[in-house]
Amino acid sequence: MKVRSLLYSLLLPLLSSAHTLRVGTDQPLHSLQAAVQQAANGDTIVLLPGIYREGRITITKSITLLGIGLPVL
């Protein structure tokens, strides 16, 4: 039980600091590349419906990338 409490106390700040970045025409971020550059480890990028002509994107961070409504890259 003490180990579990210790793990929660160590991991909770990491989980609570993660952000969700939304990419879309009506969002502050309009490109996946901009979102990847702004994201930090643990963040989630939500790519909304649309066509994104991004070219080559290299992701070197531990992030989650979610597509909603069939976005096209």
C-alpha cells in the first residue's frame, strides 16, 4: 500500500501537467507541425477534420496523436 501511495504521489504531478492541443481551421493551432513543436512530453494533439498539407513531420517527443472525423494528412 505504501508503494502505491508513493507511485501516485510521484506520477500525479506528471499526469496533471499534460495538455491537449487542438488543431483545426477554427482552432488557435492550424497545423500539425505547429502543434508538434509546441507540445511537450505527455501532451495530446487532437487533429480535427480537414485536409492538412504538412510535408514531412518528425515526432521526437512522447505525445499522443488523435484524429477525429477522419482528418487527411
